[in-house]
Amino acid sequence: MRRNAYRLAIVLAALAFAGGCASSGSTLQNTSNGNKAREAAQIHTQLGEAYMQRGDLKGALTKLEMAVHYDENYVPAHTVLAVLYERIGEYGHAEQQYRRVLQLEPKSGNANNNLGAFLCRTGKVEQSLPYFARAVKDPFYQTPYAAYTNAGVCLIKLGKLAAAARQFSDALAIDPKFPEALYQSARVWYLQGDAFRASAFLQRLESLGPAGPETLKLGYEIETKLGDAAAARGYRERLLSQYPDSAQAKDLQQGSAP
């Protein structure tokens, strides 16, 4: 009786050991297969990005679709797919991809900011705002000033200028030299009728480097509002000489010089 019990114990132990070995082997194999799938997804994503940079959007789409085929949870592939779909005007598919990234990384600052910015760009402005708020709560998000700035831009679209100014202030508190936040700060104060404060932000922006057409046109509008005809004329001349084919230059040419 005791011998039979002993033998039974040995058999059970052997089965347990064999089961453990089989399980470990299966896990190792699955891990290996998973690594290969992730590597394939990474390679095809990189190829897709390269094709996009060359302007071969059809080839890029093929590579990126292969990437998510190999690994449906590979965030970079879905992110680049979202950008590609948005570029070719397939906004429904783009939103699906942005939301898929957020599903995979619900607390990610990048994922929340990207979806929010997309929604704002495509007219879903009210829907976009909660995603920016979530983005800045991510302690590992490296560019929260971008989310604050995007939120401000969307608030301007809603006519909430004071709230937008606070968002830009929060962005500049993190990075005082973030160009987009400086530009938008100048813009929002100009829209609120405070051309003097707008001018101060524009000067900070111009101290960082060459001004683009948007900055020069805003400078022209601010100085015109302040009544400084010479300064306004300087912005106008710079815009027309440096960016003659820009939309801002063409818009300005339709008006009259101060």
C-alpha cells in the first residue's frame, strides 16, 4: 500500500516535471516567435517611413499594412499608418489608427496628444480637449508643452481666447523658447486686442531665429494696430521679399500698405 502510494507520487512528480518542461519549451518558442514578429513589424515600419519620405505613399501603405500584419500591437506601425491615412485624406481610417494606438497605450502622452490634435484638425474640436488634458498627466511625456499649445490652438477655434492664453502660458512655463507657443501667444493677445503684449511675445519669437511668413504677417498686423507705420512697413517688405509666393504675402498684397 505504501509502495503503491510511493510509486504514484513518483509518477505525479514525473508528470509535473514533464509538464513544466513542455510549458517552458512552449513559452520559449512563443517568445522567440513573438520577437521575430516584432522585428518584422519594426523593419516594415521603417521601410514604410522611408517610402513616405520619398513620396511613395502607395508603397508605404503596403509596408505598413504588412507591419501590423506581423504584429497588430506594434504602436509605431499604427502611428505611422495614422499619419499616412491622414495625408491621403482617409480620415476615417486615420482616426481608427490613432484610436488603436491609444487603446494600446491609454495613458501615453504622445498617444493622447496625437489623437487630440487629429480631432481638432478635422473639425471635432470639442472632442479633442480631454485628450490634451490626459496627455499632460503622463509623467513620462517628454513634450507636455506641445499638448498645452495644441489645446490652446483648439480653444482659439472655439473662441475661448482667455482659456487659450492660459494654455500657452503653461506651455511656456515648461519651455520658454517653444516657438509655436510664442507665436500662438502673440496671436491670441492680438485677437484679444492687446497688441502691446502681442508684440512682446513676437519679439521673443523673432529672437530665436528667422521669421516665417505667418510670423511676419502677424508682426505687420500687430504694428499696424499699434500705429507704428514704419515697423509695419518693415514686416510687409520682409514678407513680400522673402516669401513672395506664400499665402500670407498674397493676402497682404490685396490690402494697402500702411
